[in-house]
Amino acid sequence: MNPLTPPSRRRLIGLGLAGLAASLPGLAAATDGQAHAGHGGHGGDSGRDAAPAGRYRGLIKSYQACTSAISACIAHCQVLLAQGDKSVGDCLRTALDCDVTCGATLKAAGLNSAYTPALARTAVQSMQACVEACKPHLEHHAECKACHDACLAAIRASKRA
């Protein structure tokens, strides 16, 4: 006999998805309606396209785009380094730092944490370093340009938050 009833099992799964949504780009919008389905009595798709809740809504959207671009840049730099191109070493190092700080800020913002502004200040420092490291590669690597542009947008969003 399963100790979890279907409603509590759905709630548990929804809570797990909500936790993942803060760290996986694009998943927050897809799961927002499901994660809160038990709260409003609606289990439908009505909330799926809703913006993330909370006061850090703009920050969340820009950081999701930024972390997605950072992930693509990291993967691209790793491939190039494996092929012997050491010119992207600094780009990779700063993107890895940026991934950590932006990911932490994104998770805190998703929780409406009081620590979000302090984390965002640290993330801005890492994004500025990432922007500088991507500059030499803007015309040669689309992934670096996307990372550069997404970091600049997230920096602007951080200053508004």
C-alpha cells in the first residue's frame, strides 16, 4: 500500500518541479501552474504561461536567459579547448564562475529570499568579468556573443531589482 495519496503525491512532485524550475532555464514558466495547483483548486494549464511570482520577476527572467547562454558558452569553450584552442580559457573560467553566482541568485530570487540583492551584487561582478572575457570572441563565436549580451541584460535587471 502506498502511503502517499494521489493528491499529496502530486503536491510532492509539484514541489520538486518548483525547486528545479529555479535552476533550469525555461522550466519555471512551464511548471509554475503545476507547482501551485493544489493551492487554488485548479489543476489545469491556466497558469503555465504566467510570469514567475514575486518581486524579482524581471530578475528571474533575465537570469534564466543568462544561465542558459552561459551554459551554451561553457559547452562551446570546452569543445574548443578539447580541440587545442586555448584562447577561450579565460572565457570558460569566468563563465563557470558566472554560472555559479547567477544560479545561486536565480534560486534565491525564485524563493523571494531577502539574500537576493546581496547575491545579485556578487553575480553582477562575475557577469562583468564574463562580459570582458567574451569580448575578444564576439565576432568569431555566436555562443560568446549570446553570453555577452545575456550577461549585459542580466546586469541591467540586477540594477533595477
